[in-house]
Amino acid sequence: MRVGRAQNYLEPVHVNQIFDWYKSYSDVANYVKVASIDELKENDFNLNIPLYVEKIIEDNLPSVEEALADLKMAWEESQKAEAKFKVILKKFLA
């Protein structure tokens, strides 16, 4: 899908994918749910997608410990770079 200012656009490849899902008439994780009449009735015939398709969010975030270690390493590297910069700057100001 191509994002627009006030709307999104479906590219032909996406239209074909949706049509293939429609033809297969089966659930596709994160995208498609074949809902029964009973399920529709249970939701007062509300067709809002999140009522039927649960978006699975992959958690690729680092742990707190990993993030703190990365932050500490970045801080140490920035301190080294600043010290090096000050040495070079002194040469130009002297």
C-alpha cells in the first residue's frame, strides 16, 4: 500500500494479493479472518477489522539490560570522540 496525504492507495500487486486471499477463502494471520454468521451476529454485525483479525506484533526490542549496555557503550564512545575533538580543536586555536 502506498501512503498518500489524506488517503492510501492500493497498488495492483496488493489488489491481486487481496483477490487471492478472497479466492482461497481461508484465514491468513494478521490479514484475513473468515467469519461465520454467528461471529458476525455476536459482534452485532459490526465489520470493523480488529474485531476479527488480531494483529500480531513481533517484539524485536532489546531487553532493558541490552539497551542500557548499548547506551553505556555509546556514551563511552561519545566521550572518546569529544576528547579527540578537543585535542584537534586546541591545535587550531593555538
